[in-house]
Amino acid sequence: MERLLANGAELAYEVVGNGESLVLIHGSVSAETNDCLLTEPTLTSRYRVINYHRRGFHGSAPHNGSFSLAQQAQDALAVIQELAGGRAHIAGHSYGGATLLQLALDAPQAVQTLSLLEPPLPVQSAEALFGRLAATIPMYESGNHAGAIGAFLDIVLGPGEYQELCDANLPGGWLDRAVADVDTLYQVEFPALGEWQFTREMAARITQPVLSVVGENSDPFFREGDALIREWFPQAETFVLPGASHGLQYMNPSGMAAGLVAFLEKHRLRVPTPA
């Protein structure tokens, strides 16, 4: 991967394909969950796909303390300005979806479209889900980092539902690297998400086209999130990804690529992007 300097920190990135720029923002746990989309010709034959690793994840600079979602959005903006000519289509998965929503609020001129892949939103079942996730914290604090990551994934992806698909579609050794980056999840991103707010009034400020992606087998928390997106964003479209839970793009890469292309083709950029 190559490196760029974003707000004083080096971020790893790679670019594949040609056409209008599509920036991918990954979620928590692993920086490599978007890698499988870079090998999908349905997507890369039409779009210039920019995949970067957020701070605290494999190949990028570590965190040196707390880091808010507004700061995450500034990193994403730096990537867009440096690599995409200042405006791009953006797809954000999970925590990356929250980053994308914040980016659209703070720098709307940089966002052509929003593809929201199950972002964490203030729905009725949020308290129950985050209570279950919080139960993994003692495991992390005891030093059982692999156990904490495994328990986290069991909760958000479904017990026993993810390992085979992850191993098939993610780079070898992905889980070991996720465990190595575990401090980012527990020390930085859990606290930042707890402080982040996103309201109906904020949503009303976002007028770009929105795609809500939800997995066919996803937890009710994420299905409620899709319903909230459709309620708060009257312009939103929903795409249900077959054969996937919250892992979405790394559970069904070809289906995810096709769904993104179908949406993006309807909302083309009107300004040139880098070759």
C-alpha cells in the first residue's frame, strides 16, 4: 500500500480501477474488510476505488489519545482532497458509516453520494446491542484480546456465521491483525461513538443521494437502522444484500459491488476526477 499525510498522520491506502472516484471507509475491528471489493471488476471497471486504512489500523499511524468522529471525518476529507480531486462518492461500513455521516455534515462539498452500510444509529434496540458489546470489555481488560474480538464479532455478525466467509474473502492473517489493533476499538472508538450524536435535524441537512445497505441476515439493530435512514432521508434507497449479516461486503463481495454500481450509475459526478 502507498502512504499519504492526512492531518499530521500517515495513512495507508491503495487505488484500483478507473472512472469517477469512490472512497471506501472501513468499520471497526479490521482495516481489511473492504479489500475484497478491489478485486470486483463490476466495480473497478467503472470506478476508481480508493481504499484507505483509518488511524489505529494496520499500516496507518497509531492513535495518540482520544479521536472523535469529527476528527475521523477530517481524515476522510484529507483523503478525498488528496486523491479524489475534492469530491467523490463515499461508502462507509459500520463505524465508517458514522464517519461518512459526520463528513457529509462537516464538508458537504466533498460528498457526491452516501452509501451507508449499516451505520450505528440511535434506534430502539441500540441500548440492548451496546450492552452486549460492553460485556466484552472485561475480557479485553484482562488481556484476552483474541477472545474479546471473537466475542465482539459473534455479537455483530452472528455466532458461527462469519468465520468461513471472512477467511474466504479477507486476506490471510486478517484476524491476527485485527487482534493486534484491538486497542483502537476499545480505547478510542467505543468512547468516541458514545459521545457522537446524530439527529433527525442533522439528517435534514444532508441532501445528497443516499443508499442504505442492510444484510439479509443482519441483527434487528441494523434493520431498525435502515428503517430510520428511510424515515430521516426521504431521498434514500434501500438495498438488501443477500446471504450477508453485518459483514456485508466481505460476506458477499460480488453482490455488494453490483448493488453499489446500480446506485452510483444513477448519480454521476458532474466534475472531472483524477485519471
